Amino acid sequence: MAPSISYCTILAFLTMQAATTAAFTLTQSPALLRSSSTYQTTQFTPPFSKATRLNSYEPPEVSEARANNKIPPYPKISDLVRYYDLDGGKKEGQELVGKLSYIQSRSSSKDASVEWMADVTELDNVGGGYYAEYPSRRRRKSKLYNISQLSPLIGSYVRSEEAFKVPTDAMGNVKPLFDSFNLVDYQGPVAINVNQQVVDSDLQRYGDLKSQLLKDALITGLVGTLIADLIGGLGNALVYFAGAISGVGYLFFLSVKTDTVASADAKFGSSVANVRFALPLILLLSIAFQNLVSGGVEFTMDNIFDSVTREQFCAAMLGFLTYRIPLFVSQLGPIIGETAGVALPGSAGIAMQMARDAKKTVEKKDVIRDDLKTVLLVSGPAGTGKSVLVEKLIEEGGGKLVKPIYVDRVADPMGYEQLESRNEILQVDLTGRYGLTEDSVLNAVGKYKNEDGEEVDQVVVIDADVELSKKMTSVGGVRLVGVWVGLDALDKFEENLTEQIASGMIPIPDGENADSVRRTKIREIIKDIEYGVVSGIFEFTVLNDDFDDSLLQLKNAAEYCYK
């Protein structure tokens, strides 16, 4: 008799599968795409100083005094709430503070009424009335609650603490604004200014991704079956193929759960999707039953799995896990592609990188538009004073020059997270709160009346480092007018760096000294200057020796945007 497969082995395998995740992440689900397709943006000047961040704090008492204490608010995504989670120690449960991640409706189990449910993400109590989001290295704690069990809180985000400050009493207990939300005539979260084209595009991308994953898993299973036939014979190949089909079924049922996330059918979809955890057991039962029928072994519950040989078990499990191979390949592909150019020496690596950038540019500009938005791209190495020049240029522009509209991580956390998952954030400011996207640039353009009374498009002015300049070359729908700001001698860069290091603007890492930091910065500046010379995207060069003269040259470049 071949070695038997114990119930413990099967149970351990099923437990492992229960913890397995695949490429269908929540951020790719259509429901979440629908809830976060609108990105809340704010016109602002990115805060770069510590003082600016500290001054942005408003005490919760001030906010509470402004609130309407008569009518509770409607719930909305990103609201802070107090709730209780039973821990066996207290009658009500443990008092927790969390944030609403999404809101959904479902039919009541008692009658035909509608219940509103919210996914609450727990915040970490760091003391002193401060509650912070858990670090990315720790698993996010979230759970579905009935909104009627949640109490709204007043809170202010304190940048210096990277946490929300909520009111507490003398005993340290959280003081909610109301005992519950107002659910009278509540129709659910309202989407404002939804870009339907973005929604349709997201749904199309999700559908294509789902179909591609299922197709790749099936093709990989067929290839594996042929290899199993050559190595282990037809019998093991058929078992392997049955396992591969079960793996495709696992992906399918997982997609059912993802399709119904944050929808009225979420509970039903989750129940149906749980079938995927039984697929390995059904697979082994099928093999055991086939062996019992063909081998004449007496059927009892004690030996039902004893007929499954080691070879059959391995073939079945390898086949079942085959669906993970295309997932790993799709995840490693972009990484290998990005590093291929670096691995190639000399001009071959440069040529490959240029070809890759050109391909990205074509993909970005697949829809050619006549109404190109003009962008004045002011770039250059650090320490040239270009940021001051840009601020003064916009200030004296008379309304025809504007800054981009940045995405606020705090105001719209889900939208920001969605943008990050798509790698659509071009640049993040020093505080980590505000991000620049393609829409930040395109949506900032408005109209202004010139001297003749005609309405013309405004010009977006971007204060960019070299990395952002490289990314802007692949943004579709814009006409770039590049201005390179530099100094006429390397010694001036060294003087500026010495002053910045001495003043603490440039920190000195542990294990290094001022000279080593200055040498590193000089190498970066030389590399940036090389890009400015050979890139070919800068029509104007400003050597910032005299501020007034440099500002005049920059204004001339801005006038060129209207030609």
C-alpha cells in the first residue's frame, strides 16, 4: 500500500489556502473603483517647512464649537468613529476609534428594510488622544459594522504627530460628537464630479485583468499537463490537469467575491466565493473515489483517503497551485523589464531605456487631442533658486500662470491610495501629504481674459526636479515649454551646498561628514546638468546670477507659451 495522506495533511493544506491571496486585490474591484474614482483635490502651495505643518493644526474644541449639536451628520467615507468590539472583559466591549473605509447597504434579516453597513479601519491609540493609522508593515485591521452602532467623532489631523487628535474626557475616554449618525432618509455616500470615463476605463481594465488571469492559469495548466505526461505518465497527467482546473475554479470564485465587494450583494458573493476553499478537498475526494471504484477497495470513512497515492497527491496539489505561476511572472515582469536596461552596458543600455520611454510615451498619447494644455516646466539642479523664481513668476503673472492642483492624501485617502496603486502619482511633496498627477496638471488649466478682452487658456507652471521632468515628457495631452535654471560655475553650487549643510537644511546622515555629503550632492548635480544638456526638452536656459535679470528671462519664456 502506498503511503496514505493523513487528515492533518489535508487540513494543513486547506488552512494554507485560506490564507492565500491572489492578484484580485480589493483595490482592483469595480465596487471600490466606483467609490474612489473621484479624487478630491485642493489648490495649494505644498508645505515644505516644519512650521507650516505645525500651524495647520486646529484644536478639536474649536471644531466642536462650530459643529451643529442638534442634528447628527450623515455618515461619509473617511469619517472618524467610536465603536465597541467585544473582548470578553467589558459588558459593552473594548472602546476603539476607527475610520470609515467604505459604506454599503444590505437587506435587513428581520424585515424588508435597508441596513447601512460600513467597513471600519481601526486606528492605533498612540496616547494623549492621538490615533494613527497602522504602519504598512502591519496588517490593516478592518471589520464590517452596522452604522447604527457607530458614533461620529470630531478629529483634526496633526502633521507633526502623523495622527488624528480626538477629544477625550478626564478619564481618557473618547467623547463622541453624537451617539449615532443620522440615518433618516439617508441614501448612501454621494459621488461628486464623477469622471465616468475614468470609471468605464477602470471597469474595462479590471475585466481585462480578470479574463487574462483566468486564461493564463488555464494555458499554464495545459502546459503543465503535457510536462506531467512526459514525466509521470498519463495517469498522473490527468490528475495534474484536474488540479489545474480546480486552480482556475479557485480564481473564478475569488473574482466573484471581488466583484461584489462594497455592493448590496456582498454577503451573497462572499458566501458563494467560500466554495473555493472546498475545491482542494473535492479534488482529493474525486481522486479517492476514482481509485476506490477502479481498485475495488471497500469504501469506509477510515480509508477513503488511503487510496490516494503520494504521486497522485503531489500531482493534484502541483496542478492546483499552477494558477500562481502566471501571477508571479506578471509581477516580476515589470521589475525585470525596468532593470534590463541597467544590466546592459554602455550605449546598449541607454538605447534600450530610450526605446522603453518612447513606448510609454506612445501608450500615454494613444488619443491625440488638438486642445493640448501648455505647461511651463521649470527645472534644474537643487540650490539654484528656481523655486523662488517660480513663486515670483506666478505672483506677477496676472492670473495667466497657475500652479497644479495637488491631490490631498488626508482629504481623500481612498482616492489617493487608488492613485498610488496605479503608480499615477508623479511626485509627492516633502510632507508626504500632497501628490502631483496628470490630472493635477490638466485640471488646473482655466480661462483668463487678456489685454484684448479675449478668453485664453491659462498656463500651468511646474517647479520640477530632474526626475519629475523625465516623467512629464511621457504625459499625454500637454505641450511642454522647458526652462533650465542653473548657475554659471560649479564653485557656486559648492558654496550653496556648504551654506545649506552648515544651516542644517541638508542633514548629515550617520557615518558621514559634511565633505562626503557635499561630494555626493555635487555628483548628483553633475548628473542633472548632463540630463539638462542632452535631453532636448529645454528651449530656454536661465543662469540665476542676478534675480531680477533671471526673472525677466523667465517671464520671456512664459510669453513664449502663448505663441
